[in-house]
Amino acid sequence: MIVKKLHESGIRSEHAYAAGFISIGLTVVSWSASLRVEKKGEERADRWGIFVGEWAPTFFALGLALANYEK
């Protein structure tokens, strides 16, 4: 049902795969930025990077589901 709605709204498997790779890139950027924040004394600044990194498997799973639906 969700995959059907996503497909009807114009989202294709390529979009989900791209979102997965973008979230991986954002994770790296967030992690590198957190290194500077942690040097200033704030602990656990890398949690945002971990949070964003958890999005990638979801986007890739949606991409697979959409690819199967498109066939």
C-alpha cells in the first residue's frame, strides 16, 4: 500500500536509491563537523550523524520495493 502510494506520487526506485546515497554523504559530513564541535567540549556531537546514517537502509529498502513494484 505504501509502495503503491509512493509510486503514484511520482517517486521511483532511483529517487529512493539517491536518497540513500545522499544520507550516507550527510552522515560523513555530519560526523566530520561533529569532530570540531567535540573539540570545543560538547560530548556526543556525533549522534546526529548516527541518526542520519540510519536512514540509508530504509531508503535502499524502499528502492528495492519500488523496483519490484515497477516490474
